[in-house]
Amino acid sequence: MLFHSGSFLIFFPIVALLYFLVPCKVKHLWLLAASYYFYMSWNPEYAVLILVSTVSTWGSALLLSAWRERGGKQWDRAGGWCLAGCVALNLGILFFFKYYGFAADSVEKLFSLGNISLELPVFDVLLPVGISFYTFQAIGYLVDVWRGETRAEKNFLHYALFLSFFPQLVAGPIERSGNLLHQIREPHKFDSGRVKDGLLLMGWGFFQKLVIADRIAILVDGVYGDYTGYSGLQIALATALFAFQIYCDFAGYSDIAIGAARVMGFNLTKNFRSPYYATTVSGFWRNWHISLTTWFRDYVYIPLGGNRCGKGRKYRNILLTFGASGLWHGAGWNFVVWGLFNGLYHVAGDLTGTLRNRLRDRFHVRTDCGSYRLLQGLVTFGLVDFAWLFFRAESFTTALEMLRHGMHNIGLYGFFSTDNLLGIQTMTLTEKDFVLMILALMVLMVVDYGKRRGVDFKGVLARQNIWFRWIVYYIIIFSILIFGVYGPSYDASAFIYFQF
């Protein structure tokens, strides 16, 4: 059930309304039933997988908590084995459904380099929606209990809802037990102000998804699907637009999820903070998919030693963490390379920091002015966007072929010719849709800039007269209805991060 489907527009109001009407003692049961119905609308059989993850991590957490109270060396040994076994079980399920085919194909190709024929068994399975998200959420909870940072949840139904809460189940944010579990224990009453805030945030999420992301997708899919028919500059433009497509797609989903949860009284983790206004790659990652970035920091990078073990091992830890992050996003070498590129940017930034400071001092470059920050932002976007090419390409080989084709066919003259202004007419968007896309992107950048500067748009709107507020509400609603990508030829695309 997609957020922008007719089914969800019926499902969510019913769930929210009944949540406020049912007695407090059964509110969590109602949400648990609704969450499993929401998940089973994709594939009922795969609900077994999330149930296995729920039972295994809930039971293991109780054992860890009991052994911790006893203390001693026996606790260290038993707790370690229990944690390792449960994590291995959950990662094993994730590996089988998401990575087995990729691993088998890579092993077969490796053996073929030595002229050795190897055929591993093939399993025709579908990737369960959201498996990467709820698996990481469950593992994070289990590790927190093992570390003693959170108490084991004794109520199985509360924990089951924590792992399956429908707004964030299939594409995050990846919640921590310290934020969400206590909210599940607390009954929430109807609050009109909170409901309005949640619906407004959902409206903004739908605008990002339907008006911006899905419109850009038409252009990007057309260029990447037949890149040999386009020049290097056109491919570069499509890649730059893909950066905004994936941002609006995923940030839009996150805003809908956070808004839906807020309507019912839950506060989910903020997942994006105007990432394309960052002036460094590390700044970009502090503001992009925050729940996943902090998950890898806390459960991979720091346990590896973080930056406490010398520069060489620090750089190794950075590359391992970003490589694992890339693999989490998809079972393909192009995703691993995408992750490693971002890791190398961090390493290169650290290695060249002293040199860059000396050059700035030597040439008396002012760093406290807007032009310098603009240059930093453009360089950062260029680096991040180059890595996005590997993320979007069908494979690592395809990405290399696109780079080779683009460099040999830059298409400078045709790109800027008066007969083909910016190459728009030869790409896959009409001029009308291209103009709408540009206008919508301008709205996005203004809103993101305001957020970056600390502007509370909801607070500003709340202080206006009621007639003005309703004009804004209607503008958002009709912008989505009129300018959203719909029509008989339109197949509503799933959110990009559903595949991860």
C-alpha cells in the first residue's frame, strides 16, 4: 500500500479516527493490527519474516537483560553469544532475500576468471518491502539492550508495534527504542493543532513526491534508459536532476511518515535537514538520511574504533562504514562504489585540510563571505552528484560506459544551441513539464533555505489570519492535484527507498 495510493487515503483516516475512539488499553492493539494489515497488503506471506525478527530480538533482549542483572564473566560470555546468534539470524534472513543472488553471481564471476565453471543454486524470491529498515531497527534495539543503554521491553505487543509501526515500517526513519518505545506505552489524545501540523507536513511530502520527484523521474528514466542517444552534458543534467529526484522522493516519504505519525500523537526522528545546502561532504551526510547515518556511526563506525585509533585505521573505518552503507542500499557493486566514493571524499577532505588552509592563507581568500560558501556548496554538490551516477546506473559497468560515452560526446554546441535550448526538446520532458519542474524546484530550494536559516514555516503560518492559512492549504492541495504526475499512462512509481 503506497502512501500516494487511493487505498492509503482510505486506510489512514480510518486508522487515525478509530485510534482516538477506541479505549486506551487497546490503542496499541489497534495500531498493531493496522500495521500488519498495511505490511501484508504487499505480500501477506512476508509478514512471517517481520514476526520472526520480532520474536527473536524480543526474546533475546529479555535474556540479555536477565543475564546482565546476574553479572560476572558468565554474563559476558552468554550475553555475547546470545547477541551474536540473534544478529546472525536476522542478518542471515536479510542476506538470503536481498544479497544471495548478488553474492552467488559475484562468486561465479570470480571463479570464471580462473577458467573454473561454478554454478550455485538460484532461488527465485522477491525482496520483502522494508526488510533492511526493520532489520536494522531490531538490531539497534538489541545492541542497546546489550550495552545497557535501554531496558528490555517486557510487553511483546508493545515491542511488536515498535518494529512494525506502519508510518515508518517500510522506509524509515529507522527509530531508536529510546525515542519510540515509550511513546507506544503512552496513550495519545486527539489534538487539533497537532493534527493540522501533521497533515500540513504530509501535504508537503506529497508535493515533493508527486509534483517534483515523479516529474523528474520521467526525464531521468528516459536518459538513463537510453544514454547512448544523449550527450555528456545532457547526461550530466539528468544526473543533477536525479539528485533532487531521490531527495524529494525519500524526504517526501519521510515527511508523510512523520506527519502521519504526528496526527496520531507520535514524534518520529527527523530524517533530512536541507542536505543540498551543505558546504562539505561530511556536512551533507550529517543532514541526509539522518537515522541511517547515525545508525552506521553508532553500530559500525564507533565499534570499529572510530577516530580513536590513529589516522590509518580511522580512514579504514570510514571506508568500511561507507562501503557497508552502500551495500545496504542495494545488492550491486555500483552501490558499493557509490558508498566508497563518499568515504573517499571524507578521507580526502581530512588529508588535504591543512594544505587547503595554507592555500587560503597564502592567497588571502576570505571565508566569511557568501561567495566562498556558494563555491563550497557547488563543489560539494558536484562531488555528491558524481557519486549519484553510480547509484542510479543499472550496474557498475553501465556507470563506466555512461562516463566514457559522456566524455567522448560532450555535446557542448548542441546543448546550448538556439534550436535546442539546453537540450530540452531532445529529452523526455515536454517544455511545459520542464518549466513546472523548475518552478517546483525553486519552491523546494526556498523552503529548504528557510529551514536552514531556522525559519519555522508552520509557526509563521499559524500566526496568520485564518483566511490566509486556508489559501495556503488550498494552494498545496490543488498544486498536488493539478500538477502532480497522474493520468491513464502514469503508473504510480513506488518510493525509491522501498527497494532497499
